[in-house]
Amino acid sequence: MKKHILTLPGDGVGPEIMTGAKAVLEKIAEDFNHEFTFEEGLIGGAAYDAAGTPLDDETLERAKNADAVLLGAVGGPKWDTIDKTLRPEQGLLKIRKELGLFANLRPIKVFDKLIPASPLKETIVGGTDILFVRELTGGLYFGRPSERRDGGNSVVDTLVYTKEEIERIVEYGFQAAKLRGGRLTSVDKANVLESSRMWREIVDAKSAEHPEVKVEHALVDSTAMKLITNPAHFDVVVTENLFGDILSDEASVITGSIGLLPSASLNGEGFGLYEPVHGSAPDIAGQNIVNPLAMILSAAMMLKYSFHLSEEAEAVEAAVDNALKDGIHTSDLDFEGGRKVGTEEMVEAVMSYIK
Ligand SMILES: NC(=O)C1=CN([C@@H]2O[C@H](COP(=O)(O)OP(=O)(O)OC[C@H]3O[C@@H](n4cnc5c(N)ncnc54)[C@H](O)[C@@H]3O)[C@@H](O)[C@H]2O)C=CC1
Ligand SMILES: CC(C)CC(=O)C(=O)O
Ligand SMILES: [Mg+2]
């Protein structure tokens, strides 16, 4: 199979983890007889430094013409004080919006070997297997106005959702639940927010169309608690943009490190952008210590969702599992015994377990 991939390493640890994911994909191409071609582009602070904008139209066009996009991460203190419209994060929001990537899938899977690496009790961590279905192109991150007012004495951010935007992500949640354990938790703040009350109505209407899925509504604040006290309770969690962003970072703690969590951002035509859940981790950039597994597992999601190469995706996931089973790990994981390695060695270990 021939596939063309646009890589957007971005900022901070982005380039280090992208190098690792590309190496793993090249190994997969070689072993399974595929031809993957790569083209690199700029996004975030790197793009701002080069051309004064966090995402230019040419890169966006290249993304649209690729078979899939792999993205590292954007942002960092260097760009925290520039014009807000040019911040690195705006490049990421723009590519999500322009490509219509409304469904952000964030699986929370616990590797058996890493159960002791979680700060939570083993009895709580065991059995965790959650899929977050996060709305990605609406809500507070995109609402306008978003500005200071009254000479800086007040401020406004805007939360807007259309019915269609809620319906399509909720439908995605139901479909995902059918393919998994048949349980869907819809997370909102319907005791306060009108947008959440509309969200609930839409979930209830969809629920009537999908009677085989067991639905529960849950408020975001108590969900934040329950994720830590009883993560095994959850199967698929569908929620809006901001809540999904926060809850998925929280859920990463269950697994032992945010450096393990991949994500897929998909549009209605099955096009996908794949990136780790974590950010650019400027505190550890350039030191060969970042955990590359979230990016590598994001590449595995690309193989599965964009290229329908399930066997190849499973080969990558199994290689990650086996490397961890042998105790090979980066320093973000609190691990008794085993062998602590740097980023490059971790990538090599994963590659050595493929096939
Ligand atoms: N998708 C993206 O590009 C995202 C970008 N950001 C941006 O990243 C920058 C840093 O944000 P933070 O809040 O610090 O979040 P972060 O996720 O970059 O880092 C949080 C903590 O986790 C650690 N960490 C993250 N990924 C790791 C990995 N793979 N291996 C080992 N340790 C890892 C970091 O060292 C840091 O201590 C900001 O500019 C933010 O806007 C934040 C989240 C998502
Ligand atoms: C950097 C932001 C635009 C979003 C974020 O934190 C995320 O998608 O995880
Ligand atoms: Mg985030």
C-alpha cells in the first residue's frame, strides 16, 4: 500500500518524538511491504519563527492533500507573550477547524506491566479501559468574542455549539460504544450551563435511536472524581471540547504517564490527524528523555483509522507492550526494576519487537 504522510513536528519535544514515530513507521513499511512517503511541514512556534504565522495556507493545503497528518505538539514559553492570534496553539486550532476534525478519540489503556507505575492503588487501576470521544472543533476554544473589555477590567470568552455539532459527536459516541462495551457516559454541566442542557436533550434523543447502548449522564465535576476513584466504571465517555481536554489529561495519571496517551482527530470523511495527548513539554525538550510512546501509538492509530491496516497497527501496539513487559521504559514512568532508557533507545526497543 502506498501512503503519503504529512509530518508536523512542531515545538518542544515535538521533533524528538516525530523522529521516533517515523522510524517505527519505516520499519512497518519495510516488514509489511508498504510504501510510506513523508513530507515535513511547520506548525506552531516553529512556523511563527519561520514565517510569522503558526500555520500558513500552503501547509494547510499540503495537509488536505496528504493521506494523513502526524503532529508532534505546539507551544512553549518563547511564544507566550506574542499577539494572541499568532500563538502556536492557534495553528493547532486552525488545522483542526479547517480539516473539520470534530471527533477526538483518546483511548486510556493501562499496560499490565505499568499498573504499579500509577500513583493510584493497583486495585483501582486494574480493568481501566476508557475511550474518550471529545468534541474538537466547537465550544469555548473557538467561540467569539474572546477578548478583554472595559480597558482590561472585564473579559469575555464564548461557548457556542450548534445542534448539528452536538449531534454528530454524540452519534460518534454511540457508534463507538456499540463497537466496545455498549456503555456511554455523557459528561456535561447541565446543572449550570444551557449548552449542557441542550447537549443532554440531544443525547436523550439519540439514546432512543440506539436502545442497545446503556447511557448515563454525569456532571463533569463528579466525573473528575470518579475517574480517579473508579476508572473501571467507564467505557466510552463523550463530552465537549474543554471538558474532554481536561478529563483526558487527568485520566493519563491512571496509566502512569501522559507520555503514553495517543489520539486521533477525525473528520466526517474518515480523514485523520494523529497526535499525542500531551503538549510540547518544554521542561524536558532536547534532552533525549521524552517518552516517545504516545507519538508512536498515535502513528498506530493512523495505521488503523486512516489506512485500515489493523495487523500493522497491532504489531506496533504489541511491540510497545512487549518492550514495556521487558521493563524498558523512559524516566517519566515510576518503575521498580526494569531498564531506564532515553528516547532514542526506547524507539529502538519498540522497533526491535516489531515482527
Ligand atoms: N496538542 C498540543 O500541541 C498541546 C500543546 N500544549 C502546549 O504545550 C506547552 C506545555 O504545556 P504543559 O501544560 O506543560 O503540558 P505538557 O503536556 O507539555 O507537559 C506537562 C508535564 O508532562 C510532562 N510530559 C508531557 N509529555 C511527556 C512525555 N511524552 N514524556 C515525558 N513527560 C512528558 C512534561 O514534561 C510536563 O512536566 C504549552 O505551550 C501548551 O500550550 C499543551 C497541550 C497540548
Ligand atoms: C493546546 C490546546 C489547543 C489544546 C489541548 O490542550 C489539547 O488538545 O490537548
Ligand atoms: Mg490538552
